[in-house]
Amino acid sequence: DNPHLVFLHPLAFSKLPFLRHLFIHNNGLIAVASQILTSLPSLSDLHLHHNPLHCDCNIFWLRKELNRVYHFEYN
């Protein structure tokens, strides 16, 4: 719930390989780096809804990852 959060460093969660649930919804994120998901092999829930994500080539990778992630929420 932080509209000022517009960027997450690509390695922000790299030291958390056992993280299963990631809630980064209700922020001001306009893109999410692919490294965030690839560094989370145990991830089963990803909540991105209510972020003004720009649907462009910067998040095209996300579509491919939808099959890998068990539960995905996007507005």
C-alpha cells in the first residue's frame, strides 16, 4: 500500500530462495524485473494487482512465467 513504490531492484529478493508468497500489490509499480521471479524458485503466490504496470516489452516475460507460478493475481 505504497503509491510511491515504483521500482524494485531486480535482486531485491535474491537471498530469499524459499520465499513462497510475494505480496507486492497496491503500489505504484510500473514494471517488474524478470530476475525477481527467477531468483524465487519456491514462489507459489504472486500478488501484483492494483499496480499501474505498463504492458510493454519490459514485462512480456511475465506471461511466460504465469505457467510456472502456481497462483498469480494481476489487476
